[in-house]
Amino acid sequence: MKKVHFQKDELFLAYIHDDFKISNKIERIIIMGIKRKINKIIFTIISDINKEENIEFNQEEDTTYLNRLRISLDYLWKIKFFYEE
């Protein structure tokens, strides 16, 4: 089983136990309730922290849309939010 968490400005995938592979990919994430203005969002695969990718996003009031993700559920990852000062 896999579980998605959001805490301390990071959205991340955690394993509880992993009995099977999932071939599906996450295409879009919608997050509601972020009131601060986002400057950028970075995607990182936990096993390869040297490889980071910027994520395309739209922020409309307190709703944030992360688009064109194609994120696999087969490995651990995190999405870090950076805000304007």
C-alpha cells in the first residue's frame, strides 16, 4: 500500500508495504487551501536526489493545479513547494 502525505511544504509518497507494482501514472494533482503565493514547485525522486525537475502549475486563489506530471507510483518521490517572501 502507498500513501500520499502533505506536511511542511512537501507532498510525498510513502510505502506502508509494497506487494505489487502499479503501472498507472499521476497526471494531475489539485491542492486546495494553499493561501501563500507559490514561486516554484520541484519534483524529486527520493533515490536520486541529485535530479530535480520543475513542475508546471497554476495557482488560482487558494487552489493549485499541478499539470502534466506523469509521476509513477512505483518509486518514492516528493514535491517541494517554494513560496514568495
